[in-house]
Amino acid sequence: MAGVVNIITKKPGNQTSAFAELSVGNLGLQRYGFGVKTPLVTNKLFLGITGQYQSRHGYLSADTTGTPSPDPAAQGARIGDEESLYGNLTLRWLANDQLDFSLNVKAQIDDSNASNFFITQRRDEAAQDPDQVADADAQRALA
């Protein structure tokens, strides 16, 4: 299968609109979002701002026993915590009836704890306790 996904967001205009959201879920998921679109100069200049903060607890725990240099502080520590902050700023200027300029700036800060590494371990260990990570890489990720 192949194709193209084209996402077109609504541009800020003469109507002021806003939203706020709060979501919670398993593993301590918390998500807060907001947005506002408003005219700065009617029929000429418009502003849009959106943001989202999200955090979630990791579901893996470190087992450093049997590693080359076990760290007691890392033993049992939670791995895979996620914490992210996203933002978007849109500035739109209608120069005339046929000329429309838009500036869109996006930013993301990801302060996740080792959520971007994969762990491999023996099949029998993984089947016995899938949420326990017995790997030296887990200890290094906590450093």
C-alpha cells in the first residue's frame, strides 16, 4: 500500500476561538493541551498558539544483578518514563485579496528517560517476567 496523507490545519482568522483539554490514562499518563486563535488586526493579521504537555510512567524496571558493575541505586528503578512539551505558533498576514503569508514555528522538548532504546534478553527471562529488564544497557540508560 502506498499513498499520501495531507493534513491541512485551520488557519487563524477573524473569529477568536480557544480550547483546553485534560487527559489521564494508565501508567500515570497525564496530558494537558491548549490552543487559541485570534485576530491581532481585523482582516489583516492573525495569531494562533497551541501547546501540549504529556508525561507517563515507564513500565520496565531495572534488574542490575549479574551485570559487570551492579549499581544499587539503579536496582528496581523504573525505566521508560516519558515527558514531552510541544508548541506551535502561527502568524498569518493577509497583504491583499490575493496574497496570504503564513509563518509557522513548531518546537518540541523531549525529556524522556530511556524511552528510545530497545532491550534484548533471553526468551526464557522475558517470558518469566516481561516487565523486568536484566541488562547492563538499562543501568547505563539510568546514568
